Amino acid sequence: MPELILLIVVGLLLWYWQDAMRAKEFARGKAYAACLQANTHFLDDSVQLVNIGLRRNTQGSVRIRRCYVFEFSSDGSQRYHGNVEMLGRDIMQLQMEAYREFVE
């Protein structure tokens, strides 16, 4: 019986790790696309998880809520911040801090 419980726990941990990596890559892709659209540079090629919890969606189902932050630059010298909020697989919010536009 303890082996079965251990197997279930390991399985759940592997599922969570895979789900977390998939969500992080999805958020990274959305942040990168937002930077391309805004004609800015996506810095460090990564997002960082800053908050995680549970929340209900509009249908009443409980989903994992994840908040990621990222940095971008418009001129190469100043760093600005952005954030991506996800509820399950859905992007709830993607914001970019006000930034100075680089004019050549």
C-alpha cells in the first residue's frame, strides 16, 4: 500500500511539473509576441513566476492561476516590466509598463 501512495504522489508531481513548464512556455511565447507587436526587445528570453493560486473561471470551474513577469526594452538601455496573468490555459491579462519609444 505505501508503494501505491508513493507512485501516486510521484505521478502527481510529474504531472504538475509538466503542466507548469507548458504554462511557462505559453506565457513566454505570449510575452515575446507582445514585445514584437510593440516593436520592443524581449529581454532575457524568459518569464518568471511570481504568484500561483487557485481561482474559478467564468464557468465556475477551479483552475490554476499563474502570474509571470518579464522585462523588455525599447532602446536597449532602459529595462521596463510586463506581466502575464493566466487562468488555466487562458491569458487573462497581459500588460506592459509605459515605455519611451526609440526613434531613429
